Amino acid sequence: MWASKRATGVPGSVFSLMDQAMGRARTAGKQVIDLSIGSSDLHPPEIVLEALREATRDPATYRYPMVSDTRPLRVAASAYLSRRFGVDANPDGEVVPLIGAQEGLAHLLLAVTDPGDTLLLPDPCYPPYLGAAAVAGLNVVTLPLHADQDFLPDLDAVPQSVRPRVLLLNYPNNPTSAVADSAFFERAAQWCRERGVLLVHDNPYAELTFGGYLAPSALQAGLDGVVELHSLSKTHHMGGFRVGFAAGDAGALGALARVKGAVDFHPYLGIQRAATVALGLPDAVGRVGAATFEARRDALVPALRDLGWAVTRPQASMFAWARVPGLNDSVAFALRVAEQTGVAISPGRAFGAQGEGFVRFALVQPPEVLTAAAQALADVAVPHLASAT
């Protein structure tokens, strides 16, 4: 009765079905291994936690944070972008703190679009993108991501008749773990500028990279017409802190700040202090967490390949994206896996139509647990193959 069109337009989530399947597995006495959610199981650096502890002892941190209070965090974010990517973003006008990148994206779309505008969105994609688009009342046009194109969109295939307001990209990518180079972002930014489109890049996995690979920033293509979202949830294992920042085009960020000013008071000052410390840490500190996820990748990918599944060895992110031979109902398969083995994985269909036939693993368990989880899948029948026998 009271639900608005915006609320009813938000897509339902198959992850509630997965949660129910895990509950049935627990009831049946199975030990559940949850590899469905990409939430880091590592803890923040101790120096970051100590900054938060000290802040809680300061009574001045308990008031509402004002815009001026966010300047140390904005300066730290600007310094991080300069050190890491060679990007010069003015902390006064080109950086806005966020209560997590997911909040930031939802408010950014409200700030830079009007209902009925078109959003270009990759398929598959992180499901909350669709929810944010629904709340903003946007028309979504999908860009298919294919394995034979390294899960990069073909912008030249977008018809001239499509007039988008925003193009949303995400590399290193969730769910595919694909990466993009600086040249790709140069082309994407140029394509957007020629069409008058705002390029928004969600970049939460910037520091979860493996080997010698370092992820670029879309802002290296210039700040004009580009906004990039950063989160400390993955890079610094601060998911529950809900803190991040947006950087880029001053006009878009001014609109974002105006919208946010109507609905929130910024993160708690103690969390801002902790995030400021985190962003100033040497790059080597972040590499410790990345090495942990790299070791997990090196355990899981061979185990999945032993099953005959097609898995690209990720260069970044905390995910493995696996194509299961013969699979045409990834939701039914993921539910069956959870109920029969206790291993919870994400069905590819949850990320869009192009995700069908795939499943996603989050690298949030030690290597030996990931290997055991993969081995447990060997005897689970693929729905389409089972129906044919």
C-alpha cells in the first residue's frame, strides 16, 4: 500500500534464496562455507584500529560532522590519488567523502540524472547498481561483457540512437574479476566526452591486485567528465566502517555534495580519522592483504579447473568467475550446491542475463578451505545435465 514506484522498482535478490539454502544446510547438520559474499575476512591494520580507539576517547568526535570536518580525510584521499595514480585532485571541490561507495553511487545517480535518463550498465554487474538505477528512475541499457572480449564492453556497438547520461564501469570487475588498462579508460573517457556522457568508475578493488599488476584509475584520463568511487572496505578491510570517497569532475561532485547534504552528516569523525590514517599508509601495508587473496586464488583456481570448469586466473579482486560446462540454470545449481554440500556460491544469473552459465566464488576463506569446498562440488549434478539423463 505504501511502497513507492521507486521502492517496488528495486529488483529482488537471489541472495535471500541463498541465505535460505544455507539455513536448510545448517538444519541438515552440514558445515556451511559461505563463499557467496565478497566481504573481506581480514582485519584493518592495527594502526588504523588504534586511531579509531583514540577517537572514541575524544568527546569532540561525537557531534555531527560538518563539511569542514571532512577536510583531513579529503586531503588524505587526494594525497593517495597522487601517490598511487599520479592524479591531481583538489581536496576542496574534487573529492567528496562517502559513507561507503554503494551509498555514494546511489546519491551520485540522484545528483547527476533525472528520472527517465539512460544509464549504460555492464552485464553482468554488481547487483546494487540496478537498485541504485531503479531508485533514481533511470532507463538501463546494458552492455554485454563476453569472455572472448576479456569482459570489456564494446562502446562502439552502442547505437547512436541511445543517448545515455551516465556510463558506469567497474575494473577490477565484480563479478568477473576482469581488469582494464589505462588505454581502455582513455578510450572510454574520450567516447563519453564526445557524447556528453558522465563516466563513473567504481574502483573498490584498486589495491587487491596480484603479482606485478597494478590497477589504473579512470581519473588518469582526466577529471573532466569523470567520477571515480573508492572504498576502504576491500583495500583496507574496513567494510563495516562504511567509508570511502568520490573524486573527479567538480561539477558532478558539487551536485553529489548538495544531495548528500540533504540526507546525511558524513561518517562518524572517529571513522574519518581511522580512514585518514589508512589512506596514508605505505603501499606495502596494503600488499600484505593482497598477497593473502593471491594465495587463495592460487589454491582455488586449479581445484576448479580439475572439475573441468573454465576459470581465468584473476589478476585482481577477491573473486573467481567460473563457467560450468552445460549449466543453464545457475540459480538452481547454486541452491543445490548449498543444500547438498554446505558450500554457498553466487549464481551468475544474479549479476545479469550475461552471467548465466557462470558461478562466482569469493576468496574469503583460507586456501585449504577453498580447496575442500571445490572438491565438495565434484558430485553435485548440473541441473541441465541431470535433466537430460
